[in-house]
Amino acid sequence: MAPNLEPLFSARARLLKASDVRELLKYSQDPTVISFGGGLPSPEAFPVEDLRVIFEELLHEDNTPALQYGPTPGDPLLKNALATMLASRGIPAKADQIIVTHGAQQALELFGRVFLDPGDIAMVTQPTYLGIFTALSIYQPTYHGVPTDNEGILPDVLEENLQALAMDRIQPKFLYIVPTFHNPTGVTTSLRRRRALVDLAAEYEIPIIEDDPYYDVRFEGDPVPPIASLDKEGWVIYLGSFSKVLAPGFRVGFAHGPADLMGKMALAKQGVDLFTNGFGQRVAERYLSLGLMKKHLPRIRKLYRRKRDVMLATMKETWPDNAEWTRPLGGLFLWATVDPTIDTKALLPRAAQKGVIYVAGHGFYAGQPEVNHMRLNFSFPSDPNIRKGIGILGEALREEKGAPPLLVPMAK
Amino acid sequence: MAPNLEPLFSARARLLKASDVRELLKYSQDPTVISFGGGLPSPEAFPVEDLRVIFEELLHEDNTPALQYGPTPGDPLLKNALATMLASRGIPAKADQIIVTHGAQQALELFGRVFLDPGDIAMVTQPTYLGIFTALSIYQPTYHGVPTDNEGILPDVLEENLQALAMDRIQPKFLYIVPTFHNPTGVTTSLRRRRALVDLAAEYEIPIIEDDPYYDVRFEGDPVPPIASLDKEGWVIYLGSFSKVLAPGFRVGFAHGPADLMGKMALAKQGVDLFTNGFGQRVAERYLSLGLMKKHLPRIRKLYRRKRDVMLATMKETWPDNAEWTRPLGGLFLWATVDPTIDTKALLPRAAQKGVIYVAGHGFYAGQPEVNHMRLNFSFPSDPNIRKGIGILGEALREEKGAPPLLVPMAK
């Protein structure tokens, strides 16, 4: 009989709450359930042959530095390779402006640590990546949601909000945004609006945290310049990750921003985990420096484009007329809006029973959520499972409305 | 010109302070400096051939799960392998009582998060592993130091302290201890005192965090049972790491304790970094399950035993008479006590100039430090460098006292 430690827990521990996505991982380990839930890359997208080459190189290095302890801000070789990559995105970067983290998620947590006192305002898009809430919530910010549409965040509304806050002499600590192939909506913020964001950041002196894990996962169209590349003053902090373009299992992400801030984050990271796993860092470095990533990306893009198209086609074929969805030009997700009388969170257990899961839109909102959305991941499931699972969801949506089931046979 | 973000920083950010050891890593990247500083394993101790076998296996697994996202508490296969390993140490463990972390350091940080409100008491040995301070300090505990001697922590003094706190109705949140080949002193807490700790934990209802990264790095004598193995009530939380027996670059540690506590820590970890890098976890799992660790450990032990002996012999030969040091039976460190008029922190820059670094004892104390200690790592430097570096330190200690330099030539 274990002792009850709960009386010893901190007040903070009582604020801890599981994210909807992490909880879904339980189901997604069941191979019979078709998961549109997590943002898992397809195993087909992993560059296994490249990794074989890289591993062999790393085991041959003098003193195998990939296996040793390393400095907290990151492997100097990787930071150099990242600086080159950032330059190619129009972001001039020096090594001391970069910190390597255990996924971009860790960078979010470190921002909370460095920026937020209880009650401070953290601005997010509405909806937003839900990991920002699990990262920041123990720091007890007040979230301030800024609405979005099919062109991304609404800068006019943001400006009104910033003005109102300034009138009350309240300084928000930062704005967090995923401008490219947004998680959860798949929407890309337009260049025009990105420019507006940069102007507002400088005018209201508010850092923008630009989280850009999907930059290289574009299926069509030209890249839109990162917000950080438009910023001449240094208000934009830029985050990236190797989870979608190499593999999540190495857990390597990074942040770029003013050297003072990066130094503070490195100090914070020291106490948290000393340094980011050196093996994964050196794998990422080789993947970049040997030009393997550049060679591999077309394969990922082609694969995910096809999967997106299968999902879009099946939705068109099998979903009720009053459902809508985005058509992302890249990334891993699309965002469906269903009949306003359907609560997607209430629907989820029934869908799971039919063998399909997704993430209900609720968790992506600060404050009162819209209840009739779902985030659908198309990168992980196989083509037949996308067809089957989307068909099942279409049927579930019809049943929910008391509508008759589809009579035409489901696409195979 | 980057903007000044400092006015936006949290009050917490102002508490951040670099650990002495992490700062030393800067020097230790300079190959001309002989470092007795960090707790770096020798590159010779890395099981490179085993890793080649493991990597090839992991790249052949169906869907390469080592590269994919995984559940927050840890890879189920690794948790099973850890449960088996813990059982072999006399600790009956179930998978849901284990969480895998980015090094044991991350587990320390999660304890702070889950247990500590500002002003809460965290008990530590005096001296203690200094990473406990960088892990916990943002949670603003009051540290309470319990003295140690050559047999480890002093349970009688601990009991007096616990009694006094109980009289004041103050409940300390936990006692943190490295009982085996203690960092920094190298001392192993005796079985008798371990039993006394278990009794005190149950009597005063205080969790003990037993940090045991060096358990398998024993050069001589029989293993002393972990405190957790003596505990029938569940007050002892047990931490381990693969950094010293496999490689730090994979950044894999773990904690074992009551399922409720582990669940709370997993919730906390969700927001921090989602999960521990899956590649490193699966490497650790194979290293255990294929019996490779068991086969490899004798090589590590033999290597470090030799290095310890070289260090001890050179100290005996070259150090001033009034210096003393511990003779650890395992681990990575020994602890030197020099002339009480010498401040080892003041000596450090002069030693660095002569080409040798170590960690001054100061950082290992809660509150007022003793100033005439140094922690010396023997696992990383080569045998010739141990001889040379220890000789230089001996000379520096003599100079510090105005004593004449050694006239006999230094051992080669």
C-alpha cells in the first residue's frame, strides 16, 4: 500500500491537465483504430537509408561526441547548420541567437518560464496549437485570443486589442502564432498580414513567437516568407523542428531570437535537462550538412500531398453537404467544420467505437471554444485507412443529424 | 539592433543562475585544458560496437517506432526492461510506477514542479549534487542541509531536524540524496544508515528521492542495497540514468515511485517536451534486453578503477601533506579537502591558467559553503592527463601556501 503523497503536492501540481492530443495517443496505440488524431508523420516518411549512413558516420567520429555531454544551448555544429538553413529562409542568424531544445514544445515551455508572471497576458490565435496551453498554463497567464479566417490572423482585430490593452497600460508578453500550415486549421497567413504583424510588433513592442515546424512540408505554391524574415527590428522569435522533416523520435527543435533571450532560455534549460540529446542533435546536423534533407523533402511532400488529396476527395464524396473543411497547401492537418448542432467532443467516443478518432476542436481555443470543429491528420494513416475512416466519420455525422446513411458504396 | 526584452521577463527569470559545472563545460571544450570538472564518461567507455548492432536493429523494426512519437511516461518496452532491472536491485516495480525522462536531471525538475510551493522545505545532504539547486530553485524552496561524514548522511542529525520541524508543524516536502558513490564526495551511505533513513521516512512521512546513477559503476566490494529496496511502505522514489553506463548523448533517465506521483509527473512532462526522445529510449531498451549492458559493464568498471587508482597514486605522490581526499569504491568523482586557508574557487582561475580545471566545492552546499574542497572527476581524462593535471594542482596548492615546489620529478 503506497503512501498518499497528494497532501505534499504543490498548488501548481493541481493545475496540471492532460492535453486532448496526448490522451488520444492511448487509442492510437491500438492498431485497429484509424487515427486522424496526433500529428504523427508517416513511417514511410522517415529517411531510413540516410539514417544508416549518418549513424555509421557518428560512430566513427573521434571520441564520438554525439554520445557525450554537450553545452546547454546546443551542439555548435548543429547551430552553425541551423544558421545556414535560417539564412536560406531569409532570416540572418548567428549561432548565439540559437538554442536547441527537446522539440519546439520545450522552447514554448521555456518562453513561459522566462516571460510569464501569473496574470500576464499571452496572446494566441483563435484557434491555436493546443500544446501552447500545456506548455504555459503552469505559469498562469491570461490568454487573449485573436480571431483568424482563411487568410490567417486578423491584424485589424489584433491592433484593436493591442490599443485597448495599451489604454489600460497592460503590456502583453507575446503573441504566439503558427503562420504556415497552421495547427490545427492548415491555413497559411498571407504575406500582407505577416507584414502587418511585423509593424504591430514594432509599434506595440510585443514579441511575436513564430512557430514554423511545417515550413518545408509544402505541397504546392511558393513559400511565403517567414514573419521573422520580414522583421528588421528583432521582435520576432522563430521556432523550428526536425520532427516533421526527419523524425520525432530524435526530439530536436530550435529557437532563434535575440541573444539575451536565448541566453536566459539556456540558463533555464540548464536546470531542466542540462542539454538536448546530443545524438539526435548530431543526426540533425548531418541530415542538414550532408544535403540529405534537401534530397529527402520531395519524397515527404509527394507522400503527404497524395494523402491530403485522398482525404479531400473522400470527404467530398462521403460527407454531409453542410460540412466544410480547409484545403491546406502543406503541413499535416486539415480542419473540418460540421453542422453547428453537432458537438465534436461528444461525438468522439461514438466515433472511436466505430474505429475512428480525431481531435475535437475544443482544445484549440483559449476561453469559450467553438464546438463543431475537428482536426484531421492526413500524414499518418494509410490511403485505404483515410478512405475508410473518413467514410465512417461521414456516416457518423449523418447519423448524428438523424439523416439516412449514404447509399452509394464507399470509395475503396 | 535587437530590442531589449528584459522589461518583459518574469520575476522567475531573474532567479536563473548558471551552475558552476555547466559553466566549466566552456573550458572543457578547449582540448589543451585538462578537465577534472564535468562528470563526463570516457569516450573509451562507450559501447560503440553494441550501438552499431542496436542501430541496425532499430532501423529494421516494423514502422521504426524508435523514430516516431511515443507516450509521455515512456516507451512501454523500456519501462518493462527497467522494471526487470529494478527487480534485480531488490526494487519490485510495475510499469505504471516508472517514468522515463530526459536524464535524471529532468526528473529532479519535475519533482520541484509537483512538490514545491515557494518557501517549502527541500532537504538535501551537505554537500549535495549541485544540479538539484538548478533544478529546483525556480520553485523557490528553502533548502535544509543535513551533514554527512565518511559513512554518508547522519541520520541522528536528520532526526533532530525532522523533530524540530515537526514541533513547528513544518512538513518538509522531501529529502534528496545520492547514497551510492555520492556526487560530489564519492562516499557511499552505509546499509545501517540506509535502514535508519527508511525508518525516518515512514515515521515523519517524508518522501526520500534516491538518485542512483552510479549503482552499476562499482569497482570493488559488494553492492549496498538501494534505499528503495529496504522500503516496504513506498516512501522512497528511485532515480536512475543511462548516462554513465551507456552514453549521456541519448539523454535517458528514469524515476520509479508511487503510481499517483508518476502520473502527476507525466502530466507535467506533457507540457514540457511531450516525451523523452524515443530513439534514445529504444537504444537503452535494447542495451538492457539484449544483455549488452551486463556484458559491457566490466569494461567500464575496469577502466574507471584504473583511472581512480592513477589519480589516487598521483595525489599521494604530489600533493601537500595537509590535503585529504576520499577513496571512492565506484562512480566518477573523488572529493579533496585542502588547507583550510585556501579558497578553491579563488584558486580555480589560476589553475585554469596552468591548464587544469576542477569544480570548486562551494556550489555543492545549501547555504554557507565550506570553501576548501574540490570535486575531481577521474572518468574523463586520460591516464597521462590525470598524472599531469593532478601534479599541476599539487604544485598550485603548494604555491598557494608559499611552499616550495616539488623537487622530485612528476610521475609520468
